[in-house]
Amino acid sequence: MEKPAVSLIGTGKLGSTLALALAESGYRIIGLSDNDPARLKEAVQAVRPAVWGSDPVAVTKGVELVLLAVPDDSIKAVSDQLASRQAISKGQIICHCSGFLPASILVANKMLGASMASMHPLASFSRPLSPWIRYKGIYFGIEGDAVALARIGPLIESLDCFPVEIKTSRKNLYHLSSVVASNYLTALLYSARQMMQSAVSEPGKAEAMLKALAGTVLENLGEAGLENSLSGPIERADFQTVSGHLEALNKDFPQGTELYKVLGRLVLRLAQQRQPGRDQWNDLAKLLD
């Protein structure tokens, strides 16, 4: 199947990275649009599209696929602008990259005969124009029209990634799950760094130590899965250690006590699933309540 010609509206961290990856994978990037001149210029220099500018309408002509990589709050406005100026027509596909909003937010263009979809990369994009090698093997949550998905799926696979259809009615939970596994993981490590910094004697070592530790956890998850990767004092039913943690938190880091208890109860639930019936579970549950 011939690769579709593509234009992207939005050249931020995700949009510019996708544009570069698609160009390197043999897609013709016809146009790039962004209302930030500096950001757009950087993306244009890397991707070399045929057309670029601040007006999104100008980059939609002659392409099969228009990708909206703009913030969630701007998707409907950009979509409606394209529809009001009849920039999208029958046979074209318009697709946004939000993990929260449904493809149906693009409905104004569907009324003009276009197909619509959403494709959300399940990954963290921390800077523009990131090398795609970092993202090979990730998953994309997709939903929308059958016609659009039939083209979006092969595009994702050509990037060495995996498309997974998401239930539109549960897309909010899909996105919530991804936020907990990414943004909240960063926040959790931030909290852990605050504690570690007070315990190590060498300045600047705390973050490196925790990143190395988290790396081993992710490796274990890849090899053994969630349930079989659990370790630590709760999994071992070390009542004295858990009690000591809570004493240290109450004394030196009281704002972390509730976080420890909430996450501790989840760890306990996993441990109970693996080893049901241990007498120590009840005592730990009371301690973490």
C-alpha cells in the first residue's frame, strides 16, 4: 500500500518528532503549520516540507492525512477552522493525537466527507525532534472511523510501533492510566529524591541512584510482568521495617506519610494475590490504614 502524503498542524514536542520520524520512514511531508514561528522554523529545517506557515488551512491541500498535534484545548478550534473554510474534503483523513478526546471532536470535517480518527502515542516526549529510535516498540491508542483506522494502523506499524484500538467510551480511563504510569511516576521519583537527598553524603547522587534503581524495576517488569516483579518489605511482610518507615516519615517527611500508606496498600494487595493467607497481611493492613 502506498504511503499517504501527510501534513502536520502543531510542531511541538510530539508534532515535530512525528514529522521527522514519518519523513525518515519515507512519507511525503507536504506541510507543517504552527503559530510559534521559532518552533516552526526548527521543524521546517529538519523535515523540509513543501509548504509551511501559521495558517493551518494552507497545508491541507493535496494530502491524504492531516495530523493535529496541538494541545487538547485547541483541537476543536483548529478542526472547526478547517471545516469552516472547507480545507478538508471527501477522501481525506483528519486525525488528532490526544489521548483523552475522542475522534468525534473532529465531526465538523466528517460532515464534509472526511474520515476521522485519533492516534495517541503511549510515550513521554520531553523535547522537540527527538530521534525515533527512542520510541520504536511503543503502543499507540487509536479509535475512529473504520476507513481512517485502516490507514492509521499501517502508518503506526511502519514506525515499528503497535496500534491498539481503544473503546471510545473508556478513552478517559485509557488516558488516566497513561498519566499515572508516566507523569505520576515522575512525581513519585521527585518525592523519593527529596528523601534520598537527606540521606546521602554526596550532593547530586540522589537522582542518579534512583534512576538506576527504577531502571532495574522496569527491566524486571519486562521480563516477569507486574505481579512477579514485586519486591521490598511489604512483599516480604517485614512489619518492623514498614513501621520504621512510617516513624521516619512522621518525623522528617510528614507530607509523604499518606502517599506511602496509599501506595503501600496497593503493594499489599499485589502481595496478597501472590501469597494469600499469610498471617502477617492483617497486621500490615492495620499499620497502613
